[in-house]
Amino acid sequence: MKYLLSPEAAIDTFIKSKKENKDVPENVLESLRNYKKWGQNSLTGLLNASAYFPEILIEEKMEENIYKLLAEFKKSEIHK
């Protein structure tokens, strides 16, 4: 059974692998595929990372889906 990394660790390891010209570990890719379960800060971090490493968006329409998820978080915010 593969273990999933935290969103931050998955993003960090992906970036380190790319900078070192190494293959991205499978558990990192599995963790990235789990992005729909991530929190708002992690999704924002993923989008920020994609500005420098666009290949981190490993699924078709992933960026679009992230923006939709972030919009849902925005809707659920309580304004005082």
C-alpha cells in the first residue's frame, strides 16, 4: 500500500525532484492526484507552484478544478 504525503510535502518533493532532474516518486504523484481533498491553503500553494512548474498540474483541467474548489471555500467563508 502506498502512503500519501501531506499536500505541502508532495508539492515540495515534486519541486525538488524537478530541480534535481530526477523522476518524481509515485507516492508524490498519488498525493497530487488527491488534491480534491486538500484544504484552501494547500490548493493555493499548488496553484502558486504551478506558476513555476506547470507540469505539477498532472491531470487534465486540474487548474480549472482547483479554481472551482477555491470558489467553494470562498462561498463558505463567514463575513463579519
